[in-house]
Amino acid sequence: MNEEDESKRHEIATPVWTEEQLKRRRQRNMAIAWTLAALIVLFFVVTIVKLGGNVANRPL
């Protein structure tokens, strides 16, 4: 086996995405982003509720 055959054996073909695949990937990414944002807001609200309203009146 020569060097040229060896180098071509390890090449990875670049995937060709269809417009439908790109659209579905964008939709999936947006769903993940919205879910993450909702979890962040939920954790923030739960933290504020657990700390109560007097969190700003604590002694420094």
C-alpha cells in the first residue's frame, strides 16, 4: 500500500445537509434553548421564594 492510498483511507466525507435536516436541527436547538431558559427561570423563582422577601433586609 502506498502513502496516497493510506491518506485517502482516513478521509472523512463532509456531510451534505438537506434543507429539511437543517430546519429540523434549528427547531431542535430552539427547543433545547427554550427548555434551558425555562429551567433557569424556574430555579431563580424557587430560590427567591425559598429565601423569602427579607433577603434584602439581612445584616451585612
